[in-house]
Amino acid sequence: MSRTQVAIVGAGPAGLLLGALLGRAGIDNVIIERSSAQHVLSRIRAGVLEQGTVDLLDQVGCAGRLHREGLVHHGIDLAFDGALHRVDLSRFSGGRSVTVYGQTEVTRDLMQARAASGQRTIYEASGVALHDLDAAPRLTFTADGVGHELRCDFVAGCDGYHGVSRESVPASALHVFERSYPFGWLGLLADVPPANDELIYSRHPRGFALCSMRSPSRSRYYLQVPGSDTAAAWSDDAFWDELRRRLPEPAADRVVTGPALEKSVAQLRSVVVEPLRFGRLFLCGDAGHIVPPTGAKGLNLAASDVHYLAEGLRQHYAAGSGEGLEAYSARALARVWKAERFSWWMTATLHRFPEAGDFAERLQIAELDYLVHSEAALGVLAENYVGLPF
Ligand code: FAS
Ligand code: PHB
């Protein structure tokens, strides 16, 4: 293998969805992934898909299982001051909804479709390096102990926050905007029925908690924990006890406990890299930006990025037009920053910031109390949560 039209670094949702979109357009592409497919699938991450993301999966013929097994949600609950407040997302967003379907399953569906299509994916590639990004890009890497060189027209950096693509751009050519938070999320996955029909975002004096799910028999929960905490520091019982403390009584009483299938701590940060293009390299998904998971935007931004990039590449190859590629960075960043704003607002409003003092805590309660009693505010929340237009 010495040449392709588009080399994609990373077989996460961004890389796999981009590969599927390009394949539909007849654009040859190769995905180079440093981990095994099993390891990629072992990571438990996002759970909520915007309609735009579902539409893209439909477009590439990978939404069959999603429509069978995904859970369409028309609302979420906000919990504060000991009460649950339902936010009718559909009512306040012109009838739109979200689908609860784990990122692991999205990735699995895309992987299986790609394998069936015969498109090339190199797993367990080491030492991936990007060269000559401004003129005639090429990748070098080692796979099965053999050194390879892959020449291409364009490179899509879909290799996440710790990838090689962003690191391949001279620091002088990028501006990295960053905000970090003094806490993380301890996530737990268990084969127990969810405590609630819809997600619960709980603001509590002891810290934030989120009740989510993967199916009617599999639940996903999160607790705000100090950034220094590790999953090993939390027994299952300690997790369940703390979760119940942070929920209003009716919901706490419905929590069914069971052994953790997975427990992990994710650090929270907001990051945006500008621009998302360097020569013939385009950054997509977490390689270009990170949002705190409070707004359920990370995976969905990866989807809108690759939608824009695939459109630009289609124009390039089909009509010889560079317009879409020229516009990619600004177009993607416009949507990214709106999602960064929303995710920051959800995080700032629902999490405990002990250093902010009691005045800030009262402001949080006032913000939430105003929100659940204002149709205008509920409209703003709903249209951002279900996803702004692509
Ligand atoms: P990914 O990180 O998913 O994929 C990048 C891929 O590139 C990986 O497979 C990696 O192995 C590969 N790679 C990295 N370096 C490479 C190299 N040098 N060469 C080749 N391949 C390389 N979002 C939510 O909406 N809700 C959540 O609850 C949530 N929880 C998260 C928890 C964690 C711990 C993390 C890290 C993220 C979480 N996210 C969440 C965000 C997450 O879902 C991302 O937005 C999503 O994975 C983005 O997909 P990709 O851009 O494809 O990046
Ligand atoms: C999840 O189910 O993993 C999930 C749901 C909503 C979020 C974050 C994570 O905001």
C-alpha cells in the first residue's frame, strides 16, 4: 500500500465516520489506528446522539441497529434543591429529540460496515508520523514489524486529544484556547435498570451527578470527583452510596445497584485549536477540540466536523473546487465554539466549585430556578441540547 487519496489517522468515531462518508463518495481512504479494534471498543465514552449525527449514520447505512436498539428521548430532568424538574426538549425545540446509544456501539457498527466494504484499516500501527503536509503529504508507520510509507493527497487528523496530528503542526501555526476544571467525572457502567426513564443532571451541594443509560437493562452513572481521584479509590458500594446522596429522594430510591462492569475517571477540560487546517492536514473531532461531557457534545461535534470535511473533499474531487476545503476550519469552528459555550454553561451551572464561595452557589440555584420557570430559557437549553444545525 503506497498511495491513497485521503489518509485518516485514528479509528474512533470521527475517523470511521469520515471514512464511511468518503467511501460513499467514491473517495479512496485508508485509516491508520495505533490501537487494536478491541481496545478502541473497550473505551466507554459518549451516550447521547444528536439528530444530525443519527442522520449521518443513516446516510452511510450504519444506523440499522441504532434504530432498533437506540432510545429516543424527548426530555431530560434537572435535579436541584431536592426536586426533579423535567425539561421537555421536544416541546421547546420544535419537536426534536436525542437518541441514547453508546459511542461504543456507534464505533462497532462503523467498524463492521468498514470491514464489509473492503476499505483499508491498519490497526496497531506504531510510530505514526506525518510529513510534507503543505505539498505532498505522506505518513510513515510500522505495522506487523514492517515499516510503511503512505502517500496521499490529504490527511484527516482524527486521532483525538493525545494524537500525533495536532503535534505535527508547528506551534507557531496554531492557537490553543483552553479552560480546565478542578474536577473530573467518575463513570460507572453496570447491568442494572436505569433509575429514571430519561437522563437526570443533578446539581447537589456534595457535587454533580448524572444518571444515564445504554439500554433498559444497562445504566451509566457519573459523579463529580476531585481531579486527583482514581477509579481504584472508589469501591462500588462507595459509588452507589454517594450517587444516592446526590439525587432527590424519589430518584435515589429507584437506583438499582450492581457490580461495576467498568469504572473510570475522565478529566474535564475545554480546548479549541485554531485553525483546524494546516496545509493538507485537517483536524477533526477531539484532535481539534475537547468539551466537558456535561453537554453531551463531544461525539456530536466529531460528526459535524467530518460532515463538513467530507463535503469539501467531495467538491474537490468531483468539481475541482477548493471552496469547501477553504471554508472547513471556519465552518467547523463556528459550530464548535457554540457547543463549547453550551458545555461550559452546563458545567458551570451544575458542578460544585468550592473555591467560588457561597454567593456563586446562590447564583447557580437562581440560574436553575429561573431556567425551569422560563419558556424562553428552556428554549435556549433545548435547542442547544438537541443540537444546533450542521
Ligand atoms: P477518539 O479519541 O474517540 O478517537 C481517536 C482515535 O485515534 C483513537 O482510537 C486512538 O487510539 C487513535 N490515535 C490516537 N493517537 C494516534 C496515533 N498517533 N496514531 C494512530 N491513531 C491514533 N463525549 C460525550 O459526549 N459524552 C461523554 O460522556 C464522554 N466521555 C468521555 C470520556 C473520556 C475518557 C474521553 C477521553 C472522552 C469522552 N467524551 C465524551 C468525548 C468523546 O466521546 C469524544 O468526543 C469522541 O471520542 C471523539 O471522537 P474522536 O474525535 O474520533 O476521538
Ligand atoms: C453518557 O451516557 O455517557 C452521557 C450522557 C450525557 C452526557 C454525558 C455522558 O452529558
